[in-house]
Amino acid sequence: MTPSAPIRAAVLTVSDRCSRGERADTSGPALCDLLRSRLSAEIIHTAILPDEPDQLEAYFRAWSEPALPAVRTDLILSTGGTGLAPRDITPEAAAKVIQRPHPALMELARFRCLTKTPKTYLSRGVAGTINQTLLITLPGSPRGATEMLEALLDILPHAIETLRGDVKDG
């Protein structure tokens, strides 16, 4: 199922080292490639930020601001900061801006990834909506990020259509 209009997506990499240029970002580009190839998504924003909650919250808010439907961001994916390290604060930053949590999305992703590795349950990623934008926080490794996204690819188009108001009851 593909939405009537292309999914407009934003990808935020959360990494102290990548933001300082000490390491190349491989997770963000991997997510962008997957979104383009499997969902025909249009990537409208990308950024790399350090693990700083105020900065993350500001980007999540800015990218989900209500706008004309033609320019609204449908989906924000973040990669990084969902683990157990002391500076892994992405879920907490996301929780401050999410208006309607949707924990079942991450439950499904973790469940579907369990056959690949039980470490999937170490991710504290969260999902929810801000206005009409779906926000999903994914692990920081390219493998973890892409496997978790792949686990949701079959239901994301319907979720986006529903948020857009394109799905009617009945």
C-alpha cells in the first residue's frame, strides 16, 4: 500500500561524535536510502545533532509544525540515543514533544526483530505523533536502525494516510 502522495520524511541522526565530525554518519543515510527505495519517500530534512535534549526537542517541534499539506512532514525518524548509555536521551526528548504516544509501534518492531537478535529489547525507542507527524526513534547502529524500520514498513503507509486524514471510517 502506497499513500496517495509521497511520504515526506525527515531523518535526524543523534550522535555526539558524528555531530563533531569525528565519525561519519552511516545510519541516517541508510534510513534515507531505505525510505526512498521501499516507500518512495521524499526526504525533506536531514540533520546531525549531539545528544542534547533541548536541540532534539527543537528539531522535532520544527519539523512537525502544522503547515500546508503539501509541505508538512509526515514522518520523522531519529537514529541514535535510544540505548542505555548515560547520554542516550532521545526517548526522553521525544516524550517531551509527543502529543499522542504510540507504544505499540515500537512493541511490534522489537517483536519482529527478536528473531534476528534479542538485543533489540535493549532499545528504548519510542513512537508517537506530534500534530499530524509520526515520530519514531530508532537505534543508532545502521543495522539496528534499518532492521527496526524494515519491521514497520508494511504498516507505515496506512499510518501516514490515517494521520493525513485520508482514511475514512466505514
